[in-house]
Amino acid sequence: MENVHRAVLFVDVTDSTRIYESLGDTVALALINGTFSKLEPILARHLGGVVKALGDGLICVFEDPDHAFRAACEIQAALRAAAQGERNRIQLKIGFTYGPVILDKGDVFGDTMNVCARLATLANPEQILTSAATVEALSPGLRAHCRALFPTRVKGKAEEVPVCEVLWRFDPALTETNLTRAAFARALQQSLKIIYRGNIYVVNRARPTLQMGRDDTNDIVIVSLFASRIHARVSSREGHFVLTDLSSNGTFLLPEDDSGVQAAEIHLRREEAVLPGRGWLGLGKNATIHGDHSVRFSLQSE
């Protein structure tokens, strides 16, 4: 058993259950393992290595947080480049943190690891999340490529953990966040409009939380058997709107841009995600099929 400071990086395959269901166990396992094998040279280049494989995830350790940062960015960039034109595309969610850990018998334990796992769960496909404390441990040049998002709860911790995103690529559609006081103030002036069966609901500073589900006690009562009694919650956090799935069948998030072009659908199971500017939510069933199980959302300036 060894008590040391390390950077922990958690790589998680997005929606692995769907991949196994659509491709079959043998093909899906080969696809995921093939993807992971391509990551080994990247980890080695940045002086990191795999501590533990979890089937649809990898736990990696680095001595320096800068190395973990660069490895995470190269992993996402390499995977995106390799996936161009591929029919069966693997997308990864990555979380990484730096701090004290316990290395014991090929595994890693401790608060740093717990926070890392939580961040990987929160991340969207092709996203890298880290903590504010880890950002402070990075070199100044790398800190400039991070932006603050929202605080989150981590099991076993009394205080919320401030979450940050690593900007590993240029994205012209990137939502402006609280990089400055002025930008933060503008974000707080936004509201989220949700439309269900012709009725409009609003989440904002005056009403920071809205709950959806089949039960009559919900703010939005979903008249669909695909929805759970208490299915999902949308909350306003530090200028962002966060979707939390609480259901049995999961919540499907279907983002779309201002022209109505839809991105890849994300299936959340007891997970959270930051809502983009507009799109659809499917409660217990795909959001691509609109019906009594689906709601539409969009950000509005107050």
C-alpha cells in the first residue's frame, strides 16, 4: 500500500449498454477493446498507464496533472479523427483529478479517485471534466484551456465540488460561461423554457428546480407509461441548467442547433448532463420519436 499524490484519469465509453444491445456482445467487446488498445501508446507518451480495466472503462494514473491533461486531450482528438466516416463510432467521456491517492494491489483508492469517477459520470460524450482544485495544480498555460461550469455533490463529501471543463478543441457553438463577472451575470439572466403538450414551463432564478414524472405531485405530469413516477429533474446551477435522471428507463437527451439540425442522442441512466441551448428530452423512450413521453426545451434571455 502506497500513499502518494497522483493524477487519476477515468475513461468511460458513452452508452455502452446500447452498443452491446445493437452490435451483440462479441462485436461490441471487440470494438471497445480495440478502442482501448489504441489509447495505450497515448498514455505511454504522457508517462501514464492503466491501473484497472472495468469492461467499458479505464482507470489511469499519472505522476503529474499536466501529463493527464495532455493525454486526455490527445485521446479525444485521436478518437474523433479515427471515427470520421466509421459506422460504429465509439465516444468517450473523461474525468481527471489530481491529489492524494492510495495505490494498493493494482488499484487506486481515495477521495481523488471518487471525485474523478463522479466527473466521468457527469461528462457528456467527447467531453473532459476536471475539478477546480485540479485546474489550480496545472501549469498556467494549461489553465487557460479550462472553464468553470457548476458545483456538484460527491458521495462522502460535505461540500460541493466545483466542476471545470477542458477545452480540448475549438467549438464555435461553445456556450459562454462564467469566465468573467460580466459573462456570469449574463448567464444568470437566462431561463430555460420547457414545452409539454402545449403548456410552457420556465426554470429560472425564481423557480430554480422543476421535476417531471408520471406522478401527480410533479411540476410536469408526464402522461406516458414509459416515464417513471419521479423521472427527472432540471435545476439551475451557477448560470447553467442541469438535467438529472432519476428513472428506471433513463432519459434521452437530443440536442439541436439553432437551425434544427440534431446531434447524437445521449441516454442518461441515473446521471446528470448540462443542457445545451435547445433540444428534446425523451422520458423513458427515444427523444427522436416525439410523443407524450417527450418535452422540448430551449434557453431564453430574460
